[in-house]
Amino acid sequence: MSDDADKQNGAEAAGRPERPIPDPPGYFEGESMTRRRAFTVAVQGIGGIAGAAIVLPAVGFAVAPIFHRGKERWEAVGPVGDFVEDTYRQVIFTETEGIGDAGKTTAYVRKSSKQLDEKPNEIVAVSNRCAHLGCPVRFVEAAGNFICPCHGGVYDFQGKRIGGPPVRPLDHFQARVRDGQVELGPRYSVTSQLEPVRARDPGEFTGGVWEYLYPPRPSTFPPPSG
Ligand code: FES
């Protein structure tokens, strides 16, 4: 005989009114779940909502910048006739708006060179910010190189690193010609073969294994065509 039957018989024997045996056990008549189960579900639901209220904003805060594409800024730096193939012209332009002189930067600009087998009729704009620790490099015309005064970094005519502590080439700026004016746009990094890479952080070394450790973001991929 089951325990439930024993209890019922005991109640009858004691003269107490007979109570219905819950079926399934633990449920009262008309209930679809036990109170214990109902409280458990309610607590779990409240916990889930509270957790989502904390986690979702944090996830959104972390993920949203990945899809944010900043507005590109272009600035004219002179008539295209002012630039030649065999040397650079130094220009200063605003890279970041709204912060005064701190937002200005220097670029060395020239036309693409047939001798160097560069794409014809393009503008090459090289940043003067050293890829080591950011000192301003200077183009030395007599040597045809960029020299960094801080720790002796040396870059060739195209901005490739050829000596000293820097581990990568100088950054470049996107460049175009509009209405006869050379315009410079966003900064981007290049590989040691001067191939453009993502502009996620121009100070970030993007060659070798780092290419895979820092995967591309939708907002900065594909990289600029130069
Ligand atoms: S900052 Fe240019 S070599 Fe160190």
C-alpha cells in the first residue's frame, strides 16, 4: 500500500475529514504547478530581468563602437601643380576638428613616382609621426630619407623603415584631387610592402601575427585604396 493511501486511512481512522490526495503529488486541485515551482519560476524570471538590465547596456557599450563609422574629414592642401614626383612638399592640415592646434598634423606630399613603380597619377601623403614613439620625422632632401631626431629612426623615400628602433613604415593619409586641389583625408597604416591596412589604430603594429590578433572591424574594413 502506498504512503498516500496509508495517510488517508489514518485520517479516516482518526475521524478527520478526508482530504483529496494531490495528483500529481504536491499539486492542489486546480493548480497547474506547485507553489514552490511558481516561486522558483518567478525568482528566476526577476533574476533574469535584473541580469539583463546590467549586462545588456555593458555589452552595447562595448560593441557599439565597432559599428560606428566616424565622419571622414578631407581638407585641401594646395593645387595639384604644386606637387612633384621626386620630392615632398610639407603641408599642415587639421586631422581632428574642435581641438585647435592640437588637432593639426603634418604630412609630406608628392605625386606618385613612375621610377618607384607606383600607381600612376596618384598623390602620396606620408605622416611625419614616427612609428616608434611618435616624434616628428623630417624629410631630408639631400639623403632622400625621413629622419627621426629622437632615437635615430630612418625611413626611405617611400616611408619604409630602414634603420633605428621603428618596426613599421610611416603612416599615410588618404589623398585625392578635387577641382584641381589635392585633398588629404583619414590616416591609415601600411605594411612593410606599403599595402594599406585597417585604420583602427594607426599606432598599432599591424604586420605579422598581429593582423590576426587584431581582427578587422566592419567600420574600418576594407582598408583605404590609398
Ligand atoms: S620616436 Fe622616432 S625613433 Fe624613436
